[in-house]
Amino acid sequence: MPHALHRATLALHTPLGTPLAGDTLFGQLCWALREASGEAELIRRLDGYTQGQPWLVASDGFPAGHLPRPTLPRHFAAPADDPSQRKAARKKRWIPVQNTGATLATLLGSAVDDAVAYGSAPRQAVQAHNTLDRLTGTTGKGAFSPYTVAQTFHAAGQRIDVYLVFDTDRIGADEAARLLAALGSTGLARDDGVGRGKFSLVGLAAAAFAVPAGANACWTLAPCAPQGLGFASSQSYWRVLTRFGRHGNELALAGKPFKTPVLLAASAAVLTPSGRFTVPPFVGQGLGGAGQLSKAETATVQQGYAPVAPIALEPAP
């Protein structure tokens, strides 16, 4: 099936309850499709999802014009003798997208920090909440104790890029834009029901990453499940992420809202195939189905796929 890469640019209008993760976005887009076209249509789109045939693969959200710095050991970058320089280098976690065709040294050397990538660094804050006991009309102890919720504030209208890989036989750009616009009106991720994560769609267009000379590895743009897919472990680098999933929409109110935890490679992993390298549109696998992830909805699946950019993983200096 043909898969094509697109870039969606979002303008944020409210704080985010959690970072914009690709697997979470995919789940919310599935709910948006179900509400727009019905459950039967969602089931049709998910046919083959766990057999390497996703209808849609979503990346994390990144500051516009940037990608996450590849997860690589420090010895791949030029050494910094000054400890203060090493600390500053750790904060440079974004790569300008125009440098994707560069050599590894140039690529890593172009990394910038939040203040540069976003224009104004996001601000973390907590908001106090109360839960009222309807019998007394007041807060109290236990389940009715006041609590705080973390949230991330961006500049008004902050531009965020999300990369989407479409199976063009099952979804087109126009429909994807409608689903994103519907999602933007209700909100993304945690606490969307109380105004978090609202955005407008600025644009959606075909995209492509420059391929560097000697490209031999995949640079992932979302959490993924690379287990058993033939990547060379000695030449692949990733951070482990345990995803403790929870249902959204109406299933969030079900008696069993939690999903089975899954082990993923976090975004920005560098995965090197054992054999000949060709640039794929995505890597990973679809997880779940047949009750593996959820007792409340046995057909539940988890995005274990990730869009990728090619990278030339040179020998360490």
C-alpha cells in the first residue's frame, strides 16, 4: 500500500496537559474518525493494522521547523572540555529540519535549545483543582482533597509541526485535515475536556526529508516498538519508554479504563537495520487487538509505528 509523508502545522491556543505524543495523537484521531464516520468505518481502516499496514502513523508534536535531537551517546558529538558547555549542550534538544541532509557532525552541531526552537521557551506550571463532595458541598479528605495538575504554557499561537504518514488508499489530505480540525476544537491529550490542548490547523502539505550521503539508519519521530524487526542492536540507540495507557472518550468512564502497559523505544531513537538500508516511510509495528491491550474494548490497538527521517550514522570519532 502507498504511504506518503505530510506535515501538519498547528497553532496552539491553550496550555497542554501532557506533551503531544504521536501514539496519543493517533488514538485521538481514531476516536475523531469514529465520531465522524462511525465505528464500522474505523474498523475498516484498522484492518491489517497489526500486520504492518497502518492507515495512519502520527509523530510527536515539535516546534515548527525542528525535529528532536537523535538519541546518541555523547562520543558521537564533538567533546566539550568545559563542564558548563556540556550542560548547555544537553539542553540543545532540537535540530533544524533543513539540516536533515547534513553529515552527522553538522547535524548534531546545529542543535538548538527551547528558547531558539520555540522562539519563547515553554513554561511549566501547576494549577490547583478541587473535587467537591456533593453531599456536603465542600472539599474534604481522600478523594475529595484538593490537588494540582501540571500543564505547559506556550506563547500565544505557538506553531507546532506534526508529521503524518498516510496510506493514500485509505485516507487523503482533505480528510486528515478535517479530523485534525475537529480534534483541535475539542483539545489534545490529558484534560482536553477542560480546555487543554486546543489548536487550529494552519496547514497540511506533502513533506520530504533530505537524505544524507551514506544514509544507513532511521531516526524516529514518535515512540515505537522495534522489537523483533531486525535492527542491529550494537548500532542502534534508544531510550526505553513504558507507556501506561488509558482509554479516552467514552471508554475513559468505563469500569476498566486502563490498558496493559507496553514497552517502547522513545522518540528520537536511531535504529540501524541489519541488512541493506532503504529509506522507509515508517518503522515499528502495530500492537494489540484480540484483547491484548484492553479488557474494556478487545479490539484496542496501540500505535507502535513511527515516521522516520534518514540519518547517516558515521563511526564514532
